Amino acid sequence: MSTLRETGVWKALHSHYLSFQRIQLRGLFARDKKRAERYTVEAAGWRLDYSKHRINDKTLKLLFELARECSLESRRDAMFSGKEVNTTEQRAALHIALRAPADSVINVAGVNVVPEVQAILKRMAECAELIRAGEWKGYSGRPIRNIVNIGIGGSDLGPVMACGALCHYGERKLRLRFVSNVDGTDFVEAVHGLRPDETLFIIASKTFTTLETMTNAHTARHWLQTAAGRDRKAITPHFVALSTNEKAVNDFGIPSKQMFGFQEWVGGRYSMDSAIGLSIMIAIGPEAFCEMLAGFHAMDEHFRSAPLEQNLPVIMGLLNVWYADFFDAGTVAVLPYAHSLKRFPAYLQQLTMESNGKHVTLDGKSVDYHTGSVFWGEPGTNGQHSFYQLIHQGTHLIPCDFIAFAESLNPVGRHQDLLFANVIAQAEALAMGKTLTEVQKEGVSAELAPHKVMKGNQPSSLLFAKRLTPTSLGALVALYEHSVFTQATIWDINPFDQWGVELGKRLASRIAEEIETPDVTLAHDASTNASIRWYCYMRGQNNSQEKQEKRCVLALDVGGSNVKARISGEKLKIKIPSGSDMTPELMLTQLDKCLHGWHYDAVSVGFPALVVHGRIANEPANLGTGWVGFDFAKAFSCPVRIMNDAAMQALGSYEGGYMLFLGLGTGLGSAVIVDGRIEPMELAHLPYKQHTYEYYVGKHALQRLGKRKWRAEVFAEVEMLRIALEPDYIVLGGGNARLLKKLPTGVRRGKNANAFTGGFRLWEDEYE
């Protein structure tokens, strides 16, 4: 038996548990009218109501006695004073220094670490302000507006969670995206629709060697170099590094001035308020970031100085020990009733389980008690319609942490009242349940009544704050950090190392080499060897299939003056005069002559009329009739995709972000693309002045007005649409765009050839 289980207080707690099993929360509340008042504490803007737990005064007395028996106060003080509490790695765990006021003194090996922390925060603030002000420019001179954080574990989960939680306070002109998974899909989806010349990558890796992070970092560099013409120096402004390995950062191509370091005593899962939080600071600004640090510090000070009996992190930590070790409750549900906290349970999973998922004590002896509960959850009220059934009527005891706020960040009608009513109702229902007698009084049949009984007696905490702010978020995270430390102290384990993740990483590196090395001898177990061989076989098979399935596309740009055609991968260019007599049959007859002997697998058609769900919806104004309902697939004997001609040229002109395309040809074509999603528009015939948009900028307008007045009309419409639609940039395409000389800021001239690029893209997987 371990030393912990041999203590008198542990044995007393076990005896108390045995006598407490039949006690119901209903009875505890009935006998003590002031129970809720007595079992509520407040600190750092948070209110903890723990009255709905299966405890009484004796339980608490014994738990606090256990904490003192395990030297919680002295271990806490050792952590705050910079002692080497991370014993297996011989270092301090001083995340509390990251949010300490500038005039604090916290020594490690005789050196005050606070000035260095403050210096890093100052450099972070300078970087964030430059980006937020639009003064950090990419290789084309355009300001950075897309921030992609590449990291994993603590270098991802904290920033993802905080940026989501505090999006209400963020700079909406900036796009923040996160890449963590080595699955290439994660990177591809994150950069989809982004302009490379407006994108900054934050590479977050303490050692700058993390496999997943550096794989994604090299992919990001290749993505940028491809867009910038392979000029490596040109893309330097597009990277910053969060790391302690300056040489590796420089070797990657990032100068030291764009590197933000942090100290060895900062653990990954405790690092969101260090340089790792740069993406958060960029999103919400340095001032709000400092408010978040103030919230952290307020909870730090509460944990450091409050008596155990009034200490929020201590109470929460001891309650987790109570349920894990005496009730065999293996999980804790974290249920934030705030949509902005949707990533908070995932963040807590690393904080709690990587910290306390240990099987030996500080001196290396195996434990014979439970450590580290499984934390999980989902925002309310979503969870109520998925897994709450099991909590209410299942056979598992699942303590719950309900998190909610009095004020909504986005007040809408009754929404906040209903949200808060639900959190209170769920906690009450779990605690009080519904007896068979109560069900029968409602007139429920004898057969159905047992199914409607809720046993109740399910424990929960109510964590309330006035409003979700940077300050309250910082305090909430610190609350759970110190709760984790409290539990680790009781269990006599190290919450600051994570040796369990190392073996899998080493094996993954070895297996990756074996996958990429032909004919290597495999020396794993039979199952692992078989999995490697299966993957290598399937990968080779799929690559062959991809090569075989690559399509040859015929792209048609149908216009009021000409029909143009090209085939992907070929130099062939076809141009056929069209006009008001051009019918689909006539077009096919003329195309057949030009395409004789040429092979294609699929056809894209850009058509100058309304196209709905790939079908021509009305006859074009500048061509003949018979287009609506025409069977192009039958005529070409292969698959055909049809879209508005302006949309197809827009697709070929698109370079990320939000683009408005205007096609100045025989008529006026229009389309928008937002983050890769294309939406054809039909502005041409909408009312404008005394006529329509097309009346003033189409081919006939050019002939009627002359070039000078026609240009003025074009620029007037461009300015009106720019103000109305607020695109990132406007592309002017079509044959008459060449007649425009100096273009306004934010307006580009498109190439007619982009219509064919769009036609070829139409058959790529991402647009299928």
C-alpha cells in the first residue's frame, strides 16, 4: 500500500465515503437552508457554487486536512518562489511569472526573471501593433491581414481556445487560422482562399524541431515561395518564430528580430500567456492581452494567499480527488454555457490529462490509486441534445463543471435568459432528479413511469462570472491550472512533465523512414508490420490511379462576339465569330471542324447568361436562341459543367480573399468569390440611373459614348460597387478591360486567358 493510502486522513475519508453513499443531495439541502450560501466562494471575478456536490462539513474538513497532510501550502509556495518543482526535468514551473506585474521580483537561480518576461511582452506588443495597423507588409507591399499559427499541443490549443473565446474583442479585419495536424488537409484548408502576399505564419515550437510543426512550416514556406516566384528573401516578412532555438530559427530563414523566445521553465500547456500567445495578442490587441494577464494574476494571488477553506482552485482540485479516488468517477464533464468557449474543454484536456496522467510518484514509485480524470465536454445547450441523457439516467457518476455568464457578448432578445435558465435547470435536475412518486403524480402510466425517473444525486459545480472578458478568461484558465496543481500535490505526482508522449513520437519518426525507404526490413510486431505494408501498397495504388484519372479539359468561353476554346495542357487556341445568330447547334458544328483529332475528357462552358445549378436559365441577350435546355453532355459525349462566363473568368482570376469580378465585354458580367466560394451575379440588367448597369458600360455604351466618357462610367460603377460590396479587391476582365489605362487603387486588370484557367479549375477537386 502507498504512503498516501496509509495516512490516517485517507483512511478516514474512505470510512466517511462508505457512510455517505446513501445520503442524497435532496436531503442535504432540505436539512440546511443555508447550504448554498455556505458552500459558495468568490474570487478574481468568479463565483463558485459547490453546494450541489456530495459533501458535507465533515467531508470538507477531511479534504482540507488531506491537503495539509500532503503539504499543499508549502509546495504551492515552492512553485511561486521559483524552486525546481518539475523534478524530472530539474527546472522551475514559473508560469505565474508570465503574468506577474512589471515591478514583481521572482528569482530563478538568483536572477529576477520578470524583466526578461516584460521585455518579450513589449516586443510582442510592437509586432502586434504593426500588424493591426496594417504596417507589416508582405512581399508585394500589401499589408498582412491573414495570420496562420502553426503549432501543436500547447502551442496550438491555448491560442485556438483564447482567440475563439475572445473573438468579440478581436480585430475583424484580420483572419486568424490555426494549423496543428500533420494531415495535409489541415494546412490546405487553413490557407484556402488566402492571398499569400497578405499571409503571416507564426511558427510555434519551443525546440523548432517538433515533427508536425516543422513539416507544416516547410509546407508554408513552399506555398509562399511558389507564389513569390521562388524568392526566399522576399518571403522573410511572412514568418515569425516562437522558439528558444535561435540557430534553428535562423537556419529556417527567419531572422532573430522576428523570433520571440520564452524560458525553459514555461511548459507548453501553461504557455498561452507567453510568446506562444502572440496570435492572441494580434487578435485582441496588447491592451486586452494585458487585461487577460491581469485576470491570470488575480487568480494566482488568490491561490497563493487565500485560506484553503476559501480557495477556489483548492476546493475544485480536492473535489476532483474526492470523486476520482473514492467514487471511482473516471471523468469530469466541462460544460460552458457560452458559445465562445466551445474550444475550452479541448484546451482543458491537455492541461489536465497531460499534467496528471501519471502512474508513478515523484520518487518513482507506482501509485495504487487513481490519478488524472478524463476531462471532456461540449458547449451548452448543444450537449443537452447529445450526451446529457447518459449523465441524467446512465450508470456512471460524472461530476460536471457548469460555466456561465450573467451578460451576453451579443444580446439578442431572450437568448441569454434562456441560456442561463438552462444551465441552472440542468444543475438542479442532476442534483434533485425526479422520483417515481413525482412521476406518478403527473398521471404517467405504471409501465412508462420507471423510464421517466431521474435518480438525481449527480454532483456539479456552478462557475459564474458577470461577462466573458479577457480578464475573466485569464482568471478561469488560472483557476484550472491551480486546480491541476492541487490534485497533483495530493497524488504526489509531477504535473509539469509529459514523458508519455515521447515513445509514440520516436516510433512515428522511425516508421515514417521505413515507409519512405523501399525494401526496408521491418522489425515491429506482426500487426504493425502488416499496417506499414498495407499503407505502402495502397499509397502506390492510389498514386497510379490519380495519374490515370487526371482529366483533359476542353474550356469554352462563349461570348457575344466570339466563342473561344482551349484544351488543358495543349497549345491549341480556337476562336469562332459568334453574334446574334449563333445557336448551340451552329457552335457545335464549327467546333467539330476545329477540334477534329483532339482528345478531351470533360468540358467547361462559360456562358453569357444566368446559369442556375449548372443549367442555362434564360436565353442570352447577344446570341441566338435554343440554348435553354440544350443537352451539352450528349452533344460532346462527355461530362459538361456550365457556369456564367464572368464567374468562370473570375475563378481563373482569383488570388484569395474576397474578390469582385466585373467582365467588360459585349455586355457586363459579374461574380464574387469569398474565401474560395464563388457566387455568380447578374448585375448587368439591374436598374441603374435611368437604365441598367450594362447600358452604361457594355459594348454599345463604348460605341455611343466614346472611350473617355465610357471610362468615366466604368469607374463610377466600380466605385459604387466597391462601396456597396466592400471587396478586398476588384478584377476587371473581358475584352474591353484593356481600354482602361490607370486603374483605381484596389482594382486590377484581368486577362482574358483567365477564363480558360477558370474552366480548367472547374474540374479540380476543390471546386467539384
